[in-house]
Amino acid sequence: MPLIRHYEEAKAYLYGLKHHGAKYGIDRMRLLADRIGHPERRFPIIHVAGTNGKGSTCAMIEAIFRRNGYKTGLFTSPHLVFQGERIQVNREILDPDSITNYTRKIKIFADELAKNDPDDHPSFFEFMTAMAFMQFAQQQVDIAIIETGLGGRLDATNIVQPEISVITSLSLDHTNLLGEDLTSIAGEKAGIIKEGRPVVLGMLPHEAENTIKAIARKRNAPVYTINEHFRNSSLQSFPVTNLHGDYQRRNAATALLVSRLLRDRFPVDERLSREALQQIDWPGRWDVHSVGNKTIILDTTHNQEGADLLAGNLEELISLTGRKPTIMVGVLGQERARAIMPVVARFADQIILLKPLQPRAASFQMLREAIPNGFVGHVRTSTVRTLFPFPGFCEEGQNGDTLVATGSLYLIGEIMETLYHEVPVREHLLQ
């Protein structure tokens, strides 16, 4: 491909990179980091893994340090609407011109690596990881919060040497890559633990926690858990946050514990930290929107643990409204359909099946087959554009209704795009 001239060409190039990735592991990322001068070594890092809650926890950690006057970097994935959401400095997303410029620079090194071995060409996620490292170094952030993409041990972000590692939660997900049981998955997540560097654990199953602690001992890494730090995991002892759900208080406890452990190097005011936890901006997590005279709740749910949390939120919603909602749902893959559809069927008055614009999206047939036989409500298929034909409008429901959209983060991103943008952004295709 010739020189990338503008953002549309950068997007097209990056979108094509999703086909790279034949080599599983972090060796390719190490090669790329070496070529770009190891920018990840020029700022302190907090490295966060976990099955659920890692994005919310990253947002909370970032908010605490920014509220205390530090310049922060935040790298998370995937994005909801704009690609630049993945890479933020003081919560300002990376702009299209910067993405274009970084893509040009990294492409030079990527092409050089591919000359020796085509499989050494970086993938999309590796490009974005390198871009984040370069941006944070260039902006001279005081501290960066880096979220893993998948697993931990072999994730592209795992070339970093963090000040502290964090594992937020653990359950069965991505079992084809991470393992079929909690012990195996725990071993993969624990891959982010580095020699002598402290580890913070959120609320984990006992077998997973024991596995991680055993690995930490071998690496002389001290372990701190919210169970031990906050009076035996009493919910009332966990800090309050503006994000909905008891599990978000567990994430807030994890974030606050991280800040306390780093106080010697990064002093923080506890009062300011708790204020920050009341002002978290993290869309798509039981996220309530007023659309005309209707209420739309957007909530990403992508595995069994997430489905269990969704059940609690839906039960609370029904107790408040006095009736079951219409639920719009779409996920990636059969495994996730089987996890979420029984919960949706339990609490829905009617179900609207959707397909996220992703190659791995579960088909309508997969979603239907995952609905228990006892469901008596109406089930139909639709599209995001049909339900939300133009910004600020929802075709479904009556005035005063509350509707829930759940499932894949990609689906939630598509809905947010149609709700708030006249011209389609179409950057969800870059996932």
C-alpha cells in the first residue's frame, strides 16, 4: 500500500490488519517495541487483566490519579464508537490526525519486520498497543493504566514491567484460547505478574485465587486482595461509585487499593480519590439514556459471569417499574449466546434479536436456539438501524417504556452511534 495520506486510508489499512495474527504470543510485539524504541519503558504502568470489570476498574484507577493531579494515560479495548477511545490522555481520546501519523510511523517498522517473515507483521491490536505506548511517552504521562486485550500471559500488552499488576475477576470465557477450567484461565491471567512487583486481586473464585497466589509466590510478588483489605469483603466497606451495581463497588475497592499501595511514589488524597469514584465516565455499563419519552438502558454482557450480574440488574429494574422490559440482544458466538439468552428470557416481556456488525456475531438461529423452551413472550429479529432510525429516536416501545439493550460491546457501540451521530462513524468495523 502507498503512503497513507489521510485518516480514511489509515482506517482501511488498520482494518485490514485484523487478518494478521498467525503467530500466537508476544514475540511479535517484542520485535515491534524494539523497533519503535521501547516507549513503554518511559512511564510508570499499572497493568490490568480480568474476565469482567477490567475496563471499569481501569477507568476508576485513572480517575483517582487524574483527580489527584497526575497526568494519566489510559489504554482499553475495544472501543464503542471512535477508535481513538482506546488511547486517552487525561480522558481526551486520540484524534484522527494523530492516529494517521502514528499509523504511518509504525507501518514503516511493520513492513521491515514482514520482509524477514510475513508472520512478523503486527496485528491490529499490536498496532494499537504500540500507538498507545508512543502517545503516552510523547505526552509524558505521569502514569498509564494499561488493560489487557485477551488473557494476560500472551497478550500484546504483556511486554510491560508494571509498578503493580491487577486481576479484577475470573470466570469461564475464551475457553478455546485460555483453557477449559478456572485453574487454567487463572494461570493465563497470572501471566501478567512480574518478579517482585505487587499484585492486587478483586473478588475471585477460591480455586482461581489460590492458583494466582501460588504463581505470585514463585515470582516473589506480594499479593493484596480486597477481601483482606476491606474488612472481609463486606459490601458496606467498599467505596461507593456512581456506576450501577454492587460489582462496581468491588471494582472501586480494587481501584482504591491500587492507589493506596502506590502512595509512596504517587501520593493521593483519600478524599479526592473517593470523590473521583463518584464521577466515573464509563459508557455502556448499565448506562441509562433518555430517548424521547422512553428510557433505554445499554449494558454490555458477554459471558456467564456478566449474565449473572445482568440478572441482578434486571430483577432490580422489574421491582422498580413493576413490569418486564423489552430486551434487545446480540452477542458474538454460540458460547456467549448460551450464557446470556436464558437470563434474557427469564426477565424479558419480549425479545428482539440483533446481529452486531462483526464476522463472529451469533446468528439469529443461534440466539433462538439458546432461548429456553418455556419462554412464552414474543421473539423477533431486527436491526439497529431499524430500531434507532435517526439520532435521538427509538422506534420500539411506547412513551414511558424502559427498554434494555444488552450483549456484545460492539452492539452497544452501534446503538450509541445511531443514537448520537447524524453521519455514521463506522469505526466499529475496526474491532
